[in-house]
Amino acid sequence: METNWAAEHIQVIRTLMERSAVYRRALAPIMTYNGAVGSAAAVLGCLLKIESPRAFILYWAAVGGVAVAGSFLLVRRQALRESEPFWSPPTPLKLCSPRINETRNRPAATTFAA
């Protein structure tokens, strides 16, 4: 076994572990918040005894809106605290696969057949 091969693999493993720690640190408050909102909404939904489909849909749509808005604010706060950009610009189409650029200008029926 070559020592360079082993060193490269160890470096890849370290990089992946560092990235997973960053993702975990960034997503933990968001997932905790969404879990708390969902659990509280479930308990409240049982207490309110929502029976009509329309009320059920509107209730959970409102809960989803609250969860999305709270997640948005948590991510924004994390970005401001770290002095990072909140919104990154989209990837230029030049970097995308030429196949993707071809299918963007076709009707859907021909896109799936291609």
C-alpha cells in the first residue's frame, strides 16, 4: 500500500467529517425549531378538533408557513452572525451541462422522450 494513497484518503475523510460538523451545527437549531413547531401544532390541532378538510388544510398550511418563516429567520441570523452572504448568486448557465441547456428550450413532451 502506498503512503500517498493512504494520506489522500485520510485527507478526504477529514474534509468530509469537517463538512458534516458544519452542516450539523447549521441545521440543528432549524430542525429543533421545526420539530417543536410541528409537535406543538399537532397537540393544538387535537385540542381544536379540526374536522373539515378545508380547515385541516388551512391549519397545516399556516403551520408550514410559520415553520418556513422561522427557518428563514434562523438561517438569516446565522449568516449575519458569521458575516457570510445570506443569498448566493445562482450558478451561471455556462457551467451547467450542455444537455441541460438543450432541454431548457424544448417542450416538456420532447424533453422526457430525449
